[in-house]
Amino acid sequence: MHLPTLRQLHYFLAIAETLSVSRAAENCHITQSTLSSALAELEDMLGVKLFDRGTRKFSLTQVGEDMLLPARAILEQTENLVRLAQQQRAPLSSKLVLGIIPTIAPYLLPKLLPALQTTYPALDLVLREDITNRQLDELKRGTIDVVLMAFP
């Protein structure tokens, strides 16, 4: 029995969340053709179609709907496994995705980044600059670890 890869499940969920191959590919930082190929491989492996593809409409099939919760749970548990292992490492020595809003980034980052690099040289810091609402959505989805934003 062949099992889906975590990457295939991630791509499946990205498409399911956006119902758009182009937006999902953009969110995953890959090309549309790479994403389409991974989805086709997943569907071939499972022997079912996960999406109905119309000329203007893209929607989940019933099997696709049924796979959403288990696929999310698998990815969440895998992330938990990695977090458990990382807790044994030195503090701030793994990947940290930092979301920051554009209005404060130019003021905070020039001071923050050198200090972080000096204090935590093993930190793999990934910056995501975007507006507050999208940052908070990403935080809820778990694709961003921390958000720096201004309050009214």
C-alpha cells in the first residue's frame, strides 16, 4: 500500500482552503504545474478524485470533503512531533515564522534583527510582511508563529 506524503496532504489542504490552484501554489511558494502534478499523483494513488474541476468552478468532491479533517489532523500531529523534538534543543534554535505589519516593519526590524542574530545565531527566522487581518488568519492556521502588530 502506498501512503500519501505529508507534502501531498499539505498541497491538498492548500487547494481545499482556497479552491484555486493558482492561489494555493502561491501560498505554498511553488509553481502551479508542481501543485497540479502533486494533486494528480495523490488522486492516482488514492484512486479517487478529490476535486471537481469545471471551467470556472473548482470544488471538493464528497471524498475530498471527507478527507479534510483527517488530513489536517495528520499534519497537526506531525507538527506536534517536530515541536516535541525541538523543545529539547536550545531556545530559539529552530524555525520561527514572524509576521509583521508593513507600517511597523521599517521601524522595528532594523533594531530587532541584528539583536536576534547576535543573541540566537541558530534561529531560522522567516519574515512575513502583510496586513493585520491576514497575519491573524495565518496565526490561527498555524502558518505563522508570532505576529508583531500595532493596536489602536
